[in-house]
Amino acid sequence: MGRTSSRTHVRGRTGRAATGENGPVENDDLRPLLTDRGQALLAELRDFAPGEELALATRLRKEHPAELVSAAFGQARLRQRARAKFGADADLMYFTPNGVEQSTRREVAEWRARRFADLGVKRLADLCCGIGGDVLALARAGVEVLAVDKDPAACAATAANAAALGLADRVEVRCADVADVDVTGFDAVFTDPARRTSRGRVFDPEAYAPPLSWAIEAGRRTPVGALKVAPGIPHEAVPADAEAEWVSDHGDVKEAVLWFGTRAEHPHRATLLPQRACLTGGDLPDPPAGPVGRYLYEPDGAVIRAHLVAEVAQQVGGRLIDPKIAYVTSDELVDTPYAHGFELTDVLPFHIKKLKALLRERGVGTVVIKKRGMAITPEELRRQLKPSGPNEVTVILSRTDHGPLMMLGRPVTGPAAAVQPAGAAM
């Protein structure tokens, strides 16, 4: 979408207007929902079930204009989808389909906003603000925000969201090309380039909108800067003057952020939410590989992406089970929030028939399967094992220099088990 030249206007019920290059900006799809009638419809549709939609829509169209009913249903569906990211706020917010998919979930946005606030940021320009997920978190953290996007629908949603959540006095929304925004006088810039097009995900950072190189330079224009990138960004693409942070939420890696101006002691950081545990480093050599001990540690995905497995191995006094596999083993149980621990009962060469016999012998009907460096999928193994019984076990498969292994065990309790990375239960 090119630069907007809209002359229309959007305002939340108590909010500050969003402005474009030639005046205030308005989105025709959102405006009717901000009226008293639209608000009443949204309240009525808050918890509607899909199976009720036809009958409910038929009744409501007898009482309200069909266009308003259609818009309310569309927004109500988006709000229901957004609850996973925004919690109770979703029922007060306004979304676009792309905004639901691409916006930052609340816990992650709040973490980043807190970092900005702790770095002394008072005024920030959020470039490519989308529907305002980060804007809201920043405003709640006490930061004044200029929210910029060239999509009028996104700008309309951001302005309405700030108003709906009582944050409009800290947010100015501007519909413009981010390349035309002067950030002089701001303490910080945050950029979240679009990494999707109508054809799908974009993997070339220079094909981001705006390109990664532009976003990096934007991050250097103010005392503090940050830009969101894909978690799979190659480490060699990280600028030498940046601190690279990988963030996971409940064990799932959500994003990577390049920070400028933090004066970080170490180049890499892994942040685990919701516990807000931060591991820094990136300077240690790879740990040695050795035999499997009594305990196995599976580092959080953010730790692995940040190349901080060596730091976890140092914490637990452990070693790798293979030089290229991110499993750490130790003979001692050490509490760490950065890896999920397992106490092993069996370490055997991988053999499906032997594994099936063991599970049958022990009455195991529930199996959590984890694997690294092996071609077999959990689904394929599930079909072959056919477990049955009242007991549960975790099976961890891994390639090693001495051949593939199967390790049976159970999660440890305590802080080391606080975050369970996703596995396949059967």
C-alpha cells in the first residue's frame, strides 16, 4: 500500500484523532462500530457461538442496518480470536484480520515496554505500529508514543484502541510512510517491519517493509532503538553494535529483537516469559560432548536461538550428548529456569521394537515424545508404538556420535520444570 492521502477522520469515543498527510484519517469499516448503536451490538455479540450466528444475525438485521450487523459480527469474531494474545483487553479493542495475526501478544509487548522504560525512554516513535499492541503496552508503562503506519485501517484501530483502554492522552497516531517521519527529539524508535505479503512469509530481510537495513539505521537515530525481526535471523546478520534478544512465551519462541543503545555487556540475550528470566552471554566456547548422565536438560527455544546452550551447560555442570545437538546432560540436578529437566530411567540404542516392548511391560499408555536430529516424526512413532495402560513416560530421541539413542524418563519438579517445551503426547 502506498502513502495515504486520506482526508477523513477516526476518533475513539474519548480519543485523540489519527492524522494523515492531508488531515485526519477515518476508516469506514470501523466508524459505525464507535457509535452507541455499534457499541451495543458489540456488547451483545461478545460471547456468541458460531452455531448461533445465522439465527442471531437474522434477528439483529430486523433491528439494525445490515451493514452495521455485518461489521459487528466481523469485529466480534476478531475479538474472540484475539483473546489468546490480549486477554480481557481484546473485548474492548478493534482489530483488522492482519492485525490479529501479526500483532505482538500482550505479555511480550509489556516486557519490551518495561525494557524501554527502564532505559529511561519517555518519548518513543513506534514505526509500523499495526493495530497498536506495542503502543498500548508502552503507554501503560508511562511512555508517550507516536504511532505511525501507512495503513489507514491499522491507524484507525490503534486510535480506537488507545481510546478504549484510556490511553489516548499518551498516544498520537499518524497515518504516513515511516520513511517520512522525523524522529528528532524522541528518546527511542521501535520498528516492526512487515514480514508478510499477500504471497506469504518473507524470508529475505531486505524484502521486509521497510527493509531491515533501513530499520537498523532508524534504530541508530535516537539514544535507544529496537527493531523486531524473525527469530530465525542468522547471527551473522546481527550488527556488531546491536544486542540481540530472543523472546519465548510459555516455551514457544515468539520473536527476536535487535536493540541499540543498551550498552549491553554481552551480545546475546534470551528472555523467557512469563517468568521474565533473562540469560545473557554469547562469549563461551561450545561445551564438550560426553556420555549421558542421570539428568537431561532441554534448553528453552530462546536459549537455543540465542546460542546460549553453553551458558546453560555451565550452570548445571553439564555436557552435550552430541556436539551438534542442544541436549545437555549432567549427573546432578540443578535448578535452572532456562531448561526443562528430566530424570532418566533408561538410555538405550534406538530400537522401535524394544521401545514398544518396554512400554507394554510397564503399562505405559501416555507417552510424550521429544526428538532432535532424527528423521522419524512423533506421529510416525505414535502409529507404531500403540501404547496402552495407566502410566506415563517421556521418550527423548536423539542423534549422537555413537548412534541414535532413546532415553526414557520423567520431568523433574521444581524450577527446572517451570517451562515445558512443546512435545507430542500420545
